[in-house]
Amino acid sequence: MSGASPRPRVVVAMSGGVDSSTAAGLLCEQGFDVIGVTLKLYDASGTAASIGGRCCSPRDIDDARATAARLGFPHYVLDEVDAFRSAVIDDFVDAHRVGRTPNPCVRCNERIKFGPLLRFARAVGAEALATGHYARLEQTADGPVLRRGVDPDKDQAYFLFGLRPTWLAQLRFPIGGFDKDEVRAHARRLGLPNADKPDSVQICFIPDGDHRGFVEARGGAGRPGVVLDERGEVLGEHTGTHLFTIGQRKGVPARDGVRRFVVSVDAETGVVRTGPREAIARTRFEVEDVRWIVPVPAAPARLSVQIRHHAPARAATVAADGDRLAVTLDDSVEGVAPGQAAVFFDGDRVIGGGWIADAGDAPMVDVARLRVARADASSAP
Amino acid sequence: MAQAMGEVWGNPSSVHAVGRAARHAIEQARHEVAALVGGDVEEIVFTSGGTEGDNLAIRGLAIAARGNRVGAKARVLSSPLEHPAVRAALAELAREGFVIDWVAPDPEGRITPEAVEAAVRPETVLVTLAWANHELGTLYDLAALSRAAKRHGALFHSDAVQAAGRVPIDVTAAGVDALTLTAHKLYGPKGVGAVWVRRGLFAHPLVAGGHQERERRGGTENLLGIVGFGAACRLARAELAAGASSARVASLRDQLEARLLAIPGARRHGGGARVPGTSNVAFAGADGQLVAIGLDLEGICVSNGAACTSGSIEPSPVLLALGLPPAAAREAVRFSLGRDTTSADVDEVADAVARVVERVRGAG
């Protein structure tokens, strides 16, 4: 055995889906000593939801175990049910009750997944932790460089802004350089049992997709109240503020042919204010609880900012405002929702991010004048 | 078992020759099980293992003993140190209207006859206390406990899963009325066990089915499992009679424990008499599950508690009952030694534990 160095050991976080399974398979192929681990995040045993899931359900744990058995590496399950419930599920429900739009995936990444998984990796003597995220991470002399995944439809860089730089140094994202089709092709080539398992779009802890029922069953229902238009006139009534999020069109009663969108949600009074498209356009908002992956840029900085998943990043100027950041977009954007993550990019490189703060200032467009202008225009010959 | 697979494959209840051969194999196994515990063949009922056995004995006897009684509710006495299968059976009895009383162990896990006597009531129809504890290995003086339990005429059942094959068992000397055993704790196959119930007592069946096991447990018998169980009992009885194996295993266990307790921050759980091969220890600041995983990666298999409850973050109810705080209970690691363990194994394991504990502690 002289001269043979042991294979480097890496822990792979496995959700039971094809992405993380393929990441594990590729690392095995590259000669790593792989150890698989799946987090048990919620206890769906005994319910219909335990039959199938999106991530970390009993079925998913089994898919991860089967992949590990197929590829020949050890697989363990870590129970984080209690921590997940208080840090992610309770946060999600509370946000609905107070009229904020939660982002459970980002919360999970920053509070649940990576901390315990990195500790597990250290405890088993692994040099790194790998996941199936669509993102690219390069360890450079100047520190870790986190970039978007190459597949624009699957890119998950938005969810990873909360990772501490010390964590990034120990992470690997093996599939970020592939698009989804290539990942599935690798999975089939490796003979993985879940190569054709469909992606799910549900929130992982609401596998049946009944978002509303879930929130209401846990005390997250907001007050019922009225829906007002841009002049403050009543459009209708609603049964709970938790049913509305900024920028939403669904559920807003129609009147005089104008499409209206949710401008603000007041959990205390139950008032949901709406307005035409122009009313939800903003060019300025504030971001709090900011963390940076790179050295804090000198302000004011020119960056692009992404305010929801599946949306492009937009050019902006970012400046400090007390302990918040003031973001001024070059062009207006619709649906800036307090409680959502705002992630800053320099090209395709993730710079940092934070949480969109409650709207302090009024919408940039004076909707009353806008309505008058439109009426004038429509009466023109 | 391999032989049985090839030659004795008939249904033991059938009239034909192949069935009769199977019937004979089962009855030979039954003889071995009875001999291991000092009982009669008519008193042995084969089951699918310890869990079913505990349920059959505890619920079956309690329900039959309660009968049509009126007045004060019937009571069952047990301890918080029992195996999850026993606790679950007791929970079922509670749902069916029984009152469950608990006798408290001392911090070392010992249960005294005085404590049992103080806890038994006139309405107590059944007392159930394990012969040896599944996590700590603690051994109990069944004869003294059963005497105390029977002052008011209660029946006495003991979960002997952890004791059978490891220490001599004589149901008459121990004064018990029912016993649970399982094959896989004496090197037999998994998925098969037995209940010994004293002649003349009736345990209400759990499984409604055919006439097998003299109407006490319906369903076609696990023929291969029973054959394996019988062979395991025969081997265990010979070993116990020869006497050397228990002393050897106990000595190795003591050696291992001495080395483990020399690791800074180590402690042992459970004191007093124990079965020869069990050691339950913990290393302060090192999560028990991470230690078990680290040892697994070195090819060493240990446990954090009952296999039935692993994978769950719940700390062991046994350790909580001893007064350990939950965080300390999660540090427990159970080592089991046996027939094939060698002195070299003990050294290798002790070295590995020291390495793994240090790494786990350093992970933060």
C-alpha cells in the first residue's frame, strides 16, 4: 500500500432528486471517496404526502439511499425536523400572517442546510461538501467566486447568496456547468435509479401544493378586509391578507376594464391596496440584513439586482442608507415584495444579497394623475 | 436453515408427508426453545419476533386477566426502562382502559424489589419487567422482583430478549408467568421469536386467523426462521452449559470499557450486574450518531439505542429515565460483543473510537 494516497473524501448532500444524485455519481467517477447524506426536514409519515415528494420526504430519502447503493457509497440520514420547523416553516407561516412574502428556500439554505451539513462533513473527515445546485463555484487565490449555473432555466444562484464565504471555501457544485438535459444524460449513463424522476415545482414541505390550506392550518391566516383601488375606493372584500402578495393580479376584483395589481398589503388593518400596472412599478427600494460574498463594494456601486427567482437581474445603483442598502434601478420593475430576497450580481457573479424591506416610500408613479391623463387620451378624437 | 430450504418445504399443517416433515422440524425447534428457558413445549408459541411477542404476552395476558371485572380499573405495572415494543403495548392497553403504573429505576438503572412491592396494587393484573435492559445491558434479579410483584396475585411477564442465550434462564426458579424471546439476539435469523406462557394461562390472541400454534397465534408458520431459531437455541444452551463463553465475553467487554473510559470526557451508563457483552458509554461533546457514523466508516458497527428508534432525533427514553438531560442522552453509544469477538478487535475498536471522538469533537 506504500505510495498510494487515500482518495479525497467528499460528502454529497442528496435530496433524492436527479440533480444531487448525478452530482454524487460524477464525483464517484472522478475518484472521490463519496459519502451521501440526506436531511430529514419534515415528518410526513402517516400522511398521504409521505408517498411522494419534492425533497427529503420518505420517498425521496429512499431514492437517495437507492442511488448510494447503486453507486456503492455509504448513505446516512440526519434529522433536522425540529430546526427546520422553527427556522423555515414557522418563518413561512409568520410571514403570511404579517403580510410579507417569505422565501423558505433561501432561509433553509442559510439556516438549516449548510451549517449542519458542513459540520457533518468535518465530523467524517471530508474535505468538502457537494450539492446538486445549479451554480458554479471556483476557489481562487482571492477567495471563492460564485457564479450562476449555465442553464438559465435551472440556475439557482439566487438561493445561494446567503452562504458565508467560509462555507463557500468548503463547497462544491459539480453540476453547475451543465444544463438539465446534460444532467439527465449523465444520470442515465451512470445507471441512476431516479434518472427520469420528474422535477417538482412545489415547496418541499407542502407536497400537495395546497399552500393556502397549509398556512391557514398553522395560524398564518391574515385578517379579512377590503380591497381598495388606486383612489381608495372599495373594489370588494377578501377573506385574508395572506392570500395576496405584492404584484399579484389573481384575486383582485375587476372594475371598468382596468387590470389591477396588489400594491400593498396591510396585515393589521386587512386593507389590500391595488392599482393599475403602473402603480406597482418601482425604481427604488431598500434592502436589509445584507451579506456580501466579496469585500463590501465601495458605495455607490453599479451592480445588477435580481428580486425573485426566474427573473432577470436588473441594472442598479446601490448605496448605503444607515444599516440598509438603498437600491435605485435604472428602469422600473413591477412587484417588489417586502420579505423577498434581493440578490446582487456583477455579470454572472454573485456578489451578495439581502431582504427587501417594507415599503417606506410611496410608489414612484402618481396614479391619480395617470388616470386623468388616460381619460383625456381616450376622449381624444 | 439451508438444509430446510432444500428438503423441508411443506406446509406444517398439511396432512401429506411433506407437511408432516415440516411439522416435525417445527416441533424439534420448539423443543429447543422450551429447553433453553426451562419450560414445556406446550408453553411455547412462535411469533415474528420480540415486538409481536411482547404485544401478545402483555396485551393478551392483561386483557384475559381483566376479564369482565367491574369496579376499579385494572392496572399494569412496568418501568420506563422497557423496550419500545413493551411501551407501545402498554400504550395500547392504556387506550383500552387500563391504568399503567411505573416503578422508578435508580440513576444506575437498577430496579429494587422494594420499589416494585410499593408500586403493586390490588387492581394490578400484570407486572412486566425486562430480564435485561436492551440499551444498558443491566441484569435484574427476576426471582426477587416476581415475588414482590405477586403479593397481590398479579401475573408477571418478562421481556427476556436481551437475556436469553446470554445468561441461564429457568422460568420456574424465576417465578415468571410469561417470557418473550427473539431469535436474532442469539445468533438466529431475524423475523422470528417466541413467547413462553405458563400452562393454564390464556393470552388473548392478537392475530385472528387459522388454528396454528394451538389457536394462540394464527398464520402459516415461518418455517425456515423457526428451524434457524431452534438451532440457535440448541447452540446457546450448549454454550451456557460449558460456561466459558460468558466469562470470555465479559472479560473482553471489561477490557474495551477500560480503554474507552480512559478517553477524556468518557462516561458509562448503567451499573450493577450486566449481561456479558453490552457496554453503553458516551463521550462528552461528541454527538452519539456522528460517532456511530464515524465508526461505520471504519468498518465498526455500533448502535445509539434500539434499532427500532434510530434515525430519529429523540433521545433514548431509557437514558432520560435515568435522569440524563437530553443532550447527554444523545451522546450514548452502545457496543455489543459476542461469540466471535477477539482481543484484537477490542484494541482496534478502542483505537478507532479515540480517533473518531476527537474528530467529531473538533467538527464543532
